[in-house]
Amino acid sequence: MTVEQDVVQAFRKAVSDDLKTFAVLLDKELDAKTLQSLKNIGFPDNLGLKLQAEKSGYACELMQKAMSVFPEELDEVFLNSLRADFAAIFLNSSVGVSPYESVWISEESITHQEPMFEMRNWYQKYELAAENWRVRADDHLVLQLEFIAHLIQLADNADSLPDAALFMDEHILRWIHDFAGVVVERCDTPFYAGLVMLTAQYIDELRDVIAGILEQPRPTPEEVEQRLKPRQPAPEEVPLQFMPGQGPSW
């Protein structure tokens, strides 16, 4: 294995671990043990991918501030505030957001639309499946994060990194910034404001890094949307026909 291969493999492992961390933190209500562990490891400074963009720096700072105001004892009052915010964002949509791509991308703006089936096709390609699509549909944010983590860690699959880039372009990156923007504006706790914004920025910068590894330029959002537009069939040429009494009078 060359030095370059070693670097890419280390990158894959670090990024896959980061993505799994984000998925765990956004998966369900967090208990005191998990939150204390998060504080002990110095999150988000422990992330394997060091974010560089200005907006990413702001997201990291917001997350750090949220962690710094954790009370010494993570009591029920504090935990309940996080539980309520999690429910408002991920369970009952009371802050006006949804963690499902279908709501953001489909014309109907409701769940269980075409993006769910597109996700299912992606998962099947890699012999994966949502545990229970009736409880958590295939296009949920957490499942998308877990899928990208899976693609990133498949070092022996030549298609996995290009597929990760394509998947990110055509799915999660089309909606996660909008999702994060509403959460930051409307949620009640700095913890979830920081976490969701940081997740969005991480995905965005990861896509840039993958573009560099693949030596393929990242498409603009406009180019992605144009690529995804259904192709309209060329109109058929219909020969002119003259109806009796309707032709030219000369």
C-alpha cells in the first residue's frame, strides 16, 4: 500500500466515524451519559475532518458554546429541554421542519414521495435496507448520513467514493442547508442549533474534499438541478392535412 493509499484509507475511516457520530446524535433523544461523553471527548474539536470554511467555523463555535454551557450535573430540567427540542425538530415538526427529503424536494411537500423510493434503490445497490420504512422512511436524514458513512468506508469498492459524491449532490445537499437554516432560526436550544448547522456544513465540506480526491469538479446546485430535470421528448412532426372546405381559397 502506497503512502497516498494510506492517507485515503485513514481519511475514509475518520470521515465514516464522524458521520456515524452525527447520525447517533440526531437519531433519538440523548441521555446524560451520551452528552457527558460528548463533552469529555471535546466535541466538535475531535472530528476527523477539520472544517475550514468560514461558515463551518461559525457552526463549530456555536456548537462549542452550546457544550460550554452544559450544567455540571445534567439534570432532568436540562435533559427535558433537549428532549422537547428534539421532538419539535424530528418527531412532530412543530418548528416547521421535517427530517425527510421528500418534504423538501417533492412538489407535494409531504413524506413518502419519490425521494423515498430513490433512496431505497440506492440502498439496494449496496445490499442495504431501512429497518422499518413505516416508522422511519428511507429518505430520513439519519439514514442518509449512515449510508454516506457506509459508502465512505468501503475502501475496496472502486465505485463507493464516486457514488458517495453523486448521492450527496442529488440528495442530501439539495435540502440539508434549508433544513438547517430553519432549525437554527426556530429551535429552542443552542445545542440543536449548533449540531444541525454543523452537520450541514460538514456534509458540504466533505463533498469538496471528495471532489479533490476524485479530481472531478463539484457541480453547482444549478447544474445538479438541470441534470435531474426529466428530459422532454422531442415533439413529433405531424404532416399537414387539409380538411375539406378548410384549405386555401386560391
